[in-house]
Amino acid sequence: MKYTEEHEWLRVEDDLVVVGITAYAAEQLGDVVFVELPDEGTQVVKDDEVAVIESVKAASDILAPLDGEIAEINAALVDTPALVNEDPLGEAWFFKMKLADLSALDDLMDEAAYNALIG
């Protein structure tokens, strides 16, 4: 699993990369009440705003972690945004991407580096 400084996690599954937010981010947000996801097939560039998450504390944008195409979204999050708090590293994935360059994952943090970031 890889991590971004924006508290996203990425996990490779077959030829796609699954993207979600970390347990730390979910905890910082508090109770999530709304999730807006991108359209499948959308081409994105790293740091594009691709999704919106709203909690009782704040609204945040989810950024594209890398360049690629949104291949699949997790529609269950739209109906049940609380999944983000209940299972941020499992059932609450946001979207799957087909990366323009899989080797770009090498530039992201591993778990040890991410844990050092959040202290």
C-alpha cells in the first residue's frame, strides 16, 4: 500500500489502483455525512479535485493522487457515507484508477514514511 501527503491510500489490484482516505484522515474529519464521486471514464491529472467529502466538521476535496483515468467508483459511499468512518481502509474505497504510468507509485510514501508523517 502507498500513501500521499493528502492522507490518501493506494492499493494495486490487478491493473487498477484503488484509492481511499486513511483512518487518520477519517478520524480527523469526524462523522462523514456526504460523499460526491467523479464520473467513471474521467481523465485526471495529479492533484485535480476529483471528489468531495463532507463531515460534521468540514468539507474536503479528494485529489487525484496520480495521472490516469477513473475506471470505477464506489457508489455505496454515496448512499452510505458513514462507511468512511467505519471501514476507511476496506469497504470505503472511493474510486479505482487506471494509471497513466504505474511506476509513478514508486514516488509515493510507504507505510513507515506515512506513519512518520502523521507522528
